[in-house]
Amino acid sequence: MSGTEALASTVDFLQRFTASEQFEKVFKEGMGLVEETANYLDGPGRQDARALDRHGAVAYATESMRLTTRLMQLASWLLLQRAIGAGELSHEDARKEKHRISLSDIGRGNPLQGGNQLPEDLLKLIERSLKLHTRVQKLDVMLNVQAKALSPAASPISQHLDRIATEFKAARA
């Protein structure tokens, strides 16, 4: 399989994945959770935060920042996968964008003083985001393994074979 054929297979896999019911479910869940979290933090969350003492308020601010950071990284990953599958991004552009997304640094943080005061609604949003984070990490690993398995080996021999194949195609035409 030439490098071009391997790349085409990767694109086809990504297109099939992003067109799948599994991806659509995760995408809708992720985007819905972003919207739900924004609505909570801008509305009832503000009222909940006012009822906390100083330690609780710091814990609330820290956890809400962790939550929004996690959700923005997850939303970025989901949107990137959708753009790749739709052919809106080249593989080079996608690779550049992927380096901006960090799924490993957005998990559960260390327990905080005052964390026992956090509102139940915030805690539920945090838990849901952590579950989504785990699923997205698994999908990311799966996609990376698939892409690596299909990508051409970076060696002088594979480059020569691709060049020879191109020459034969040109000679036949």
C-alpha cells in the first residue's frame, strides 16, 4: 500500500467514524454539556457561589475553572474530529490543531479545602464531564492507533516505492 493509499484509508476511517451514530451521540452530549454548564455557571451557579464561605468560594472558582477548561478541550477535540471527517481540514492542518488540544491534563484535580461545600449541581456537571473525558480519551487513542497503523512508514525505501509507482502510472497513461 502506498503512502497515498494509506492516507486515503485513514481519511475514510475518520469519515466513517465521524458519520457514525457513536460519534454523533458523543458530539451531542459534549456540546450539550458545554451549554448546560454555561447556563448553570451564569445563572444558578452564581447564586450557589454567593452562599459559600471563603474556602468554599475558592474551591468553587477552582472547580468551575477546571470544568470549563475540560469542556473547552473536549469541545475542541469533537469539533476537530468533525472538521477532519467533513474534509474541512487537511491532515497537516489537523495535526497542527491537534497539538493545541490536551486531553491528558484536564482530569480530576486534587481535593480542595472547602470542596465539601460545593453545590450538588456543580458536582454533577463535574462528574458528567469526567465521564465524557474518559470516553473521548479512549476514542482519541483508538483513532491514533488506527492512523498510525495506516500511515506509511517514514523510510527512504517507502519514498522510492511511491516514486516508482508514480512513474509506472505516468508511463501507462
